[in-house]
Amino acid sequence: MCKISDDMRPRWPIPEVLAVVARFLPTLAIVPTADILPKAIKVEEKKAIALANPMRDTGKPRALYEEASSQDKTLKIYDGMMHSLLFGETDENIEMVRRDILSWLNDRCNLDSKSSSLS
């Protein structure tokens, strides 16, 4: 996820309340569960880096794809890869995921520019 669309942002005062909570309890997990780090990061050397990150999320992953109201969404499963696609994978896998993300974004930018030039 790169950005929350303006029409999907929660209404006032939810963002303000969450900002205050995050300021005082930045690592508070809403649904506590066992640490997912072993299932998230494949490259052993990167696990130590992730463990040292004081801001890492230790909570249960959420099923955002099903809950998101947007119709413009894509779920891509990378066989053999783990949860941390842009950090915990090999450099080759990270590059492949980055290319896919950029391609997805560029496709939408091209669609937006075409539709605005037609109006």
C-alpha cells in the first residue's frame, strides 16, 4: 500500500485520535499475536536488522484486500516469498516486486492521463 485514497480516509475525529494514541503508544498492537518475524523475512542476515527496529509491527497481519472498498485493487501472490516483500527477500526478489509496484502505478497514471485528455 502506497497511499490511502482521500475517499477512503476515516472521518474526523478518528485520524486525530489515532495520531494521539500512536504518539504515546507507537508499538501498541490492536490484535496481539505471536511474532511473525520468522514468517516474514527469508534472508537470515536481515532478521537481525528487523529485530533491532523499535517501530516494527509485532501485531497480527490484517486481511486488507477483502476489507478495502476500492474496486481498483490487485492481489499478487509471489510463490516462495515471505511477508516482508520489500525488505526480507533476496535482492532479486525485492527488485521484481518493485518493478511490479511501479508497473501497477504507471498503468494507473497512464489511464488517468488518457481519461483526462479525452474530457
